[in-house]
Amino acid sequence: MSIGNIRKVETSELDQFRDHLLRLDKPARRSRFAHSVSDSYIEKYAALPLEIETVIHGCFVDDVLRGVSELRPIGGAWGDMAEVAFSVEPELQGKGVATELMGRVIQSARNRCITFLTLTCLAENHKMQRIAKKFDAQLKFEYGEVTGQILPQKLPAGSVAGKLHGEEVRHLTTILDLDAPRSRAGGGGAAAGRTGKKVA
């Protein structure tokens, strides 16, 4: 199976987002949510992008969504900080999908002037930790979980993010993030409240 077509997941495709999460087996669900989750939990979770501003990129194989990255603002509205999450169906794992999706998250964060990304995974999820380290993540181990901290604006052009995209970076801003803000006045962390109703 090829790596597929990686692009933004549109609001009209959220049913595919839900179906992808439902296809995850028990180990993959535990890796994604840090605990076992039911189908009903996933049904509710898959509706959240309509309530919380979320940027979702997905890997489509034969027009079916098989892996996703999620970029969500901390505090409900875009500020300086955001959190990221990934899920890849077992048959696509080990093919570079999660690394490519991480590159898209980094670029989306840069386009939104986000300066701090956080990623949480189980201590046993060594695959995700290796991917995070490719992007110079600082990992902190605590209570069976690992928190990765990534500074997207400080990643050098020669880093994995830059190598993944190369000339494509100039096109990503217009193709993948047309609606992303190009600048932000002030700083000091994420703003409170929820201002969006769509997948940005």
C-alpha cells in the first residue's frame, strides 16, 4: 500500500474522520487516546472539530482516510500555543505517514504564528517519540506519559520539516492554509473562548 495522498480534511469529510477512528484497533485506540475508548466515545469525539477550531490533515488511500494529524488551539482559540495528535491505521504504520503528517502540522503552526506545540503520548509509544525527536522535540516523562514540546518557528530550514517539504512550502500556505492568519498582534499565550465552527 502506498503512502497515499496527504492533504487537509474538509468539514464535509468529517464522516471519514469518524470512520477512520472507528477502524482503529484496540492498541491503536489506546495509543491515540492514552486509554481504551468505546465506539460511542469516538462518535462524540469526531464531532468536536465542529465546535473547536481544528486543523486536520489526512492520508487518503484510494479516497479513504487512513491516517490523520490534528492541530488544536490550547484554550479554544488560536494563540501562541497549540496541541497536536496523530492516528494511523495499523496497515499504514511504519511507512512514513506519521512523519509526513507531522511536517504538515509544523507548517500549519508556522502559518498561524504558533510558537509552542505540545504532544502527549504513552511512555510505551516509542514510535511517536522517535517521530517527535525528528522535529527536535523536548520529551518529558511523567506518570506513564510523555509530553513533547516543539518550537515550530525555530526549526531550521535543514530540519526534517524543511526537507519534507522543500519547494512545496511556498505552495502549502496558499493551498492548505488559505484562511490562516498571516500575523498576530501581541502574544502572551492562547486566548480564552471558542471562536470557530469549522475545520480551518
